[in-house]
Amino acid sequence: MEELIKAIAQGLVDDKSAVEVSKDEPDEEGTIVYHIHVAPDDMGRVIGKQGRIAKAIRTVVRAAATRVGEKAAVEID
């Protein structure tokens, strides 16, 4: 899952080396939270106008997690 998120984020930003993905341990509901860290100049590219790109990333990750029997959430830091 981390590779998928990293590949999506690197496709959006200019500074590909600054993209980092970390994850938290599953919470009591079994949801794993993934955190995307990008360069400050690239934050707008990952979030998008009115959060549309961020919402699309979350949708793709949630669908991919469902396929493997997990629950996932994405936060952009």
C-alpha cells in the first residue's frame, strides 16, 4: 500500500525525493492511517483545488485496501 501511495504522490510533485510515506499501527477499528509528507512547495499539488486530488487519493487507497481486506485512511502532512 505504501508503494502505491508513494507512486501516486511522486507523479504529482516536482521534488520526488522529498516524498515520504509512513503508517501508523491499526487503531481499535483496524484502520491503518498512512501519512504523506511532501516538500512545502508541493503541498498544493497533492491537495489540489478544493481538496479534489487529496479526495481522489483517499478513494483509490481505500479501494485498494478493501481489495486486500484492510481498512485504510490517508492524511497529508
